[in-house]
Amino acid sequence: MSRLRVLVVEDSLTVRKRLCEVLSGDPDIEVVGEAEDGKQAIELCLALRPDVITLDMMLPVMSGLAATEYLMAYCPTPILVFKTYEALAAGAVEVMEKPKANEIEGDWERRLLGMVKLVARVKVLTHVRGRFGARNDIPVVPSTLPPRGRQNCQIVALGASTGGPAAIVEILRALPTGFPLPVLLVIHIGEPFGTAFADWLDGQSPHSVNIATDGMALGKPGVYMAKPDRHLVVRNHRLYLTNGPERHSCRPSVDVLFESVAIEYGASAAACLLTGMGQDGARGLLAIRQAGGTTIAQDEASSVVYGMPREAAILGAAQRVLPLNEIGAALATLANQVRHE
């Protein structure tokens, strides 16, 4: 089997050489190029066509974010970025923290190698944002859901994994200001990124985003995100964080959240399963559908990884399979029903 071809982009010579040394030490990986700025990264990517790029954001000449936007528009390649979430919205696949002084060897090295191999398996999509510039006002294709006929929607639950940050941003930006329903979110992001990601996501749309706290009353609109390494469940209109067993090797688990939503809200719940690797969330989505709720899965063409939503479609858990640019409008339709019924 051919080795994974990796392009390393890092302006610090010391860090770059160490990254190359760690990656080259794995028999399944070949470092095919090194770049010290964003412009070189683009030139080498176009020339070498690597399988994966590791990319620092703080680069001279052209920033890592600008390079990511260009590459995902003209030369889509799986990109592992360090430390920042802006690049995820531009199309990068995953983010991890740079090593601290005492983490150069050992666990961090193993995480880096595992992450590079994971990222290499992701099917990347062309992101036109890099061709036209990032915009917050891109119109969403209208979409409608059939009338509920039973109960007004009271809550929305979202689940995502690989590729999820950009998908979540697009959905939140498509929801109207003043969206009246609380939104519960599980995304597979571990520490130390959970709080940083919630803070970053809070600034990407008009909707407030907060890490859920144990025992929090669920009343006000806003986005409430699961804390890394804790399941998020809802009971008696309150949010709880639990330390239960991992589900599909995940904690927080989308299944755990969705199942609690099915029990608590039944036909007055709506849930959407977004891009991600594996099968977490599929059975939970089915539980919500069986309880009479509204269920949506992201379609294959717009998913970075068509794993979790594919499992939901196979199970018959999704009433509708929609492209990403229609999901926000579909959820907004539910909110309109709440206002008018």
C-alpha cells in the first residue's frame, strides 16, 4: 500500500523539522514537502498534490486561513490545522493543539500521527468561499417541511463530527435573528478545544452559543453545546451533564442526546444529523422519528464525511435528506409554525 504523502507548512524551522521528523518516523507516512509561508504552501500543494497538509495559521506572506480558503477552492486537500477554528469554516478538516514544551514526545506524537491518518480518509469538497471571499449573507435555498399537524416544535437538536464546525456555522447563519427555539448541540471535539470552540462559534452568527452547565433550566433561545468528555441529556426541561459510558467511542455522544430528546419532547422535537465519521447519532435520530418528531440528515454531496448521516438514511431515521444549504431554512420553517399556530 502506498504511503500517505504529507506537506508540512510551518514558519518556525525548529517546529517544522520536528513535525517532519515525527511524521517521517511512521512507515505509513512520507513527507513530500515543507513550506514556511502560505504562498509556498499553495505552490507546493498545486505541484505535489499531497494527500494531507498540516498547516499552522500564523504564517508570513499569506496567512494559514487565506491559504486554506484558496486551497479548498482550487485544490481541495484534507488539511489538519493547528489551534484555530476559522480554517474549519473555510474547509479544513480537523484542528489540534501544538505541543507544549513537555509534550513534544510521547502522547502528542501519537495523536499527531493518528490525526494525520484520520484526516487522509476524509473526502474533501470544493469550497467556493475562497473564490469569492467569505460572506455572512449568502442566501439559503428556500425549503419547507410539511405541516406538523400534531405539536408545535419546542426544541432543535444537532449532532456533528468531522466537518461539523463549518456545517454548524452555515446552519446558524441561516436561522433568522430571534429564532425562538433552544438548540442543543453535540459535536465530537475534545479538550482543550471545547470552550474555545463555543466562544468562536458564538461570534459567527447572531445566536448566542454557550457550553451547557449541569442542571441548567432550558427555556431561553440560544445554542447549548455539550461539554467535552460529558454526555448532554435533557430531563424535566433541564440540561444535565453525565459521565456515562462512551457510545461508539464517543463522549459526548449524539445518540445519548437524541435519545433523551425523544423521551422528553417526542413529537415536539426536531433533530438534524450532520457530517461525520462513524454511526453516532443514527439510532438516536431514529428514536426521535419514532416518537413523532421531525428528523433531517445532511446529504452526501454536501457532507465532508458521509458516515453518520448515511447510517441514519440506511436506518430510515431521516424524514428528509437535505443539502446543507437547505437545512437552516427547513428549521426556520418550524420556528415560523411556532409563531403562527
